[in-house]
Amino acid sequence: MDRSRKASADKILILGIDGMDPSLTKRFVDEGKMPNTKKFLERGAQREDLIMQGGHPTVTPPMWTTLATGAYPVTHGITCFYRQSKESLDTIEYNLDSSNCHAEQLWNVFAEAGKKTLVWHWPGSSWPPSSSSPNLSVVDGTQPGNVNMGVAIVDPEKLLIASVKTEEVTYKKQAASDGDVPCVISDLKVQKSTFNLAESVKAKKKVRILLTLADGEGAMPEAPFDVVYSPIKDAAGWADAPADAREFTMLHGHGLIRRPCLILKNAEGIYDRVAIYKSKKETEPMVVLVKGVYVRDLLDEAIRDDDEKVLANRNMRILHLDPNGEQVRMWISAGMDTTNDDLWHPKSLFRTVTENVAFPQPTCLIGNATIQIAKECMIATWQATADWQADTLNYLIEKENFEVIFSHFHNIDLQGHMIIHNMKKGGKGNPEDYSQMMEDVYRQTDGYIGRFLHLLDEGWTVLIVSDHAAVCPEHDVPLIGDMTGVNVALMRELGFTNIKQDAEGNDLREIDWANTKAVASRGNHIYLNIKGRDKYGIVEPEDQYEVEEEIMTALYGYKDKITGKRVIAMALRNQDAVLLGMGGPESGDINYWTAEGYNYDHCDSLSTTRGYGGTSVSPIFMAAGPGFKTGFKTERIIREVDVAPTVAVIGGVRMPAQCEGAPVYQILSEEF
């Protein structure tokens, strides 16, 4: 092995946990609610407050790319969840693509140095693989939610409601909500890449004009879901059914797949379980669901977009079963295609995992529908994912002999989007419900961490990091900036953006470019509408400085109508944004951040922002094992760009080519 410096550790695992908050973690550790994390800290090295100084913008793809490269977004070029299209200022483009990254990833350095390296669902410039080294394996990374979520969902998440009062079986698409889930990508298309080792993801460009909070990120907790309605009747026409059984019908495939179900009594004569059959001709059920029990990995048919039937895995739970059998409510997860290996390199790795561990798990996106669904389905689904991912990574370590692993787990962030906004106001429950659920999510994370503690006794070095955390807002958020498109309201109020209207004066989702000086696009970017640069430009290039000054002055002067306080913390010209690691050709003419208390949750925030209920936006850093001091606390500010060079030093490999951080010398066991 040709390596330029001596390694302190031969085996390295990065446990990336998206959205993990150092402030909440420390509180729960101190309260005795995260015992595994406490054990890790006692063996590790980190700051007393567990804080890592986050980069900007505080959103998933840029920061996971920074963690992988040691470079700031101004250098690696990933400056938000989506990227700004060069074609038009109202258009954004898919951005979780390694070809958009201009900085070398550390995993390529390890692989090319001879280390068997795995990149596991790292949502920051990991797919398609950007090295031809045979030592490199990559799984997904095309969206943050869950492994295979972008390509393998073949049947949507839904509720089933059966009742004696219902007259006919019906399937209603998106019946419960007309919302959107902007940061969740679940409909990617895969195409052959020019890079012959893998495949890349093709996603459409989007024109998104946002007029209200519910048009963009604010719609995230209100995910639409399908509903199946079925009558309940006395069982009839079955090959084998108890005389007192009742029946209803379950639908999959948007209503094209029918599964008859029996409602069965227990020994006390109470209806307490549901048996699902492939047809009434069968004498044995596919599965029996018991009230109150979450069931994983139910295998049944689903229908792909090309009308082909495939075997899919689903999870289910009975939410309510009337003791007299007159009503049933069930949650049914999305169906995941058990054959889809599009985002696995090499493809043999997919077979290794699915044949020896289990299939990738579905994700619950309707946790905000009710408190019950959040507690009994969303959290349970992420527990299933935690178990599957921990089982898989441990199997690959033990049986496939991976030596360096970059892993990502999204449980805190995605569940947090369903929970954190309600910790103050209560949402569909009371504030205590949501605070307890947040605690439950961190307990879940502690269990996940506990699955890897044994590695510290087996010579492994383990780092636990996050990309950012999130805050519960104190006040109503200003309608400027949204990672999913062009947010019109505040910029329109200030007179810089205008939209077209119909003959009746109703707003249209179309920019009036002839009367628009600038737009706020994505999370932190304002673009001037400049002649000669932009398609419909009206601002003269020589006036750019003055218009930027006008916009920034207006932003700083804008006050919340209730509190009377400013809502913008900082606004910088592109050339000045480099001070916070932004700027450059992939950033707006102006970069800005909302003031503390007025943040949506994280993307629009400075990384030092704090929020209601002890929440914060800062990412976390903890490290233990060979190469690090034991039980050590440092006062050094650990920056997000410092993770990659620290891991490089521990692993004895060169720095990634564009690395701008420095090793955290103070916590290393070896003096430098």
C-alpha cells in the first residue's frame, strides 16, 4: 500500500446522522436518556458542548459535500438543495449529483490508497461513483431520505379505512392532503451515465413560484397520501373462514391489486386481528396482523410505472380495530421494489445485502397526519430502518471486510421536519406531545449508535457527525428564501419582484420579468435580473452595485409586523459571502440569512442559530478510537471543513485535493 504517512487507525467508520443537534444530544445525555452516546463520549474526544461550527448554507447536500471534501461550498460548488439553472432565474435543477462537485471526495483518496471503502447513502456528491478504483463501493446518495427511496417506491403510502357503513371499495389518490414534500425525492429516473462504472440519476428541472408558506418547505409536514375505503361484511365465499369472521378488501397498485382480508376474533370473542390473503381460494393467509403490533417486510405484488408486476416489501400497522369488528383503520407503508439495484455499485452488493440481511426499508412521510401515526408508524418505521441499516453495516464490516465506511442516517432530520415546528405551538396535539416525540427520536438514535460501540473494542475508529441541526421557530417565518424555488412574497412587498395576474386580478405563478429587478431563489440567494446575463434582464450591469445596495438596505430595514424586530440577520454581496464559505458562480448576487427566531428550521439560518426548546442549527462532532485521545474535551472550534482532513490524518492518506480545513490536532493522540 502506497501511503504517504503512517495511519493511526486501520479501520474507520463515520456515522453520519443527519440533523443531529449537539444541544439536544448533550441535554439528553446529561438526563440519562442516551446511555450509549454517553459511553461513546467517555471514550472519545470532542468539545464539552459537542458543537461543530457548521458551514453555510445549513442544508443537507452542501454540508455533506463539505464533510466529504474538506472544502467550502464556494469551492466545491454545491450551494443549496437544488442548483440554480443558468437558463432562467425561475428554474432550479437537481443537485445531488457528484458531477456537480468540483472538489475531490475523501473516499476516493482512501480507495485509491488501497483501502476497501464503502460510501453508504451519503447525500452529498457521492453518486454516481467518481472514482474507477475497484476498492470503492457506493450505495445511493441521490436523495437524503432513505436507501433506494428515490427509485424503488412502486406503491404509495396510504391509509385503509374499512367500515360497515361504507358501501363500496374505492381507491382515492392523495385524498387526505394536497401538499408537497419538497426536500423528499422519490421519483428519480435512472439513465446510463457517460461514466461507465455506474448509472446516474435524471431528474427534471423545476419552475417553482412560491406565493405562500404552504407552497414550499412549509408543505413538507403535510405530505399527501392515498386512502382506501372498503365495506365490512360477513365473510362469504371463502375456502376456509371461521363462521363469525368478517371481511373487507385491501387495495394496492392504485386499486389494481385486491387482497381480501378477514377480521378474526380471539378466544374471548373480541375482534383483534386481521388476516390478509392473496385470494379467497387460499386456506393460509399471507400474514396475520394483530392490533397494536408494527409488522415489517410483508412481501406482495406491486405494479411499476411500466405496468410490470414486481415483488415489493411493505410495513403495516392496525391503528384501530373495533372490538365488534365494525371498523378498521390501517396504515400501509409505501411498497419498495425488492429488485431495484439501480443505485448500488457494484450491483453484486445489492444481492449481498438483500440475500443476507433484508430489503431496504420504506419511509413514512405522513407523520404529521396525526399524533398516533407519528408515534406508532413514523417512529416505528425509522426504527425498522435503524435496525436494517445497523444490521447491514455490521454484516458488511464482518463478512465483506470493508475498512473505511462513510455512512449517513436521516432519521432525526426527516422526523424532525414533522415534529420541530410544533414544539412550541402544538400542531395536532399539544407541545408536550411533540417534545416527547423529539426525545423518542434521540433515544432511537442512541440505540442506533449503540449498535456500533463494539467496534471500539475491535480496533475501529468511529466518528459521529451531522451536517446541521434545526430549530423550532419562535415567531412566524418571513416569506423570503425557500430551498425549493422562488419565494415571492417579501421581495414583492419590498418592490423588487412582481408576478403576473389574470384578468380578474388573481395572482399567477409566473414572474413579471419586465417589472422584476431581483428574485429570492433557493434558501439563501438573491439574483438580480441583469441585462445580458439573464434571459429577461432589466437591470443595467453598471447599476448592479447600487441595486444590490438598495436590496440589502431594504432587507435590513424590514421588520416583523408583530414583534417590530428585524427578520434578516445578515446580507452579503457575492464577493463578500466567501467569508462564510459561499459566493462564487453557484451563489446568488446576494447571500442572506434570517434572524434568530424567524428561521423556518435550518436552511435559512446561520449555523450558530438557536431556537425554542433548546434547539439549535449547529452540527455535532464526536470521535473515539485509535488516533484520538480518550475522554478528552477540547476548547478548539471544530469546523465542518476540519472533518475530512482529520480523518485523512487518522487514516494515513493524503488530503483531498481541494481541502480547506485542518486536522483537529488538539484531540489527536499523536502530537503534530
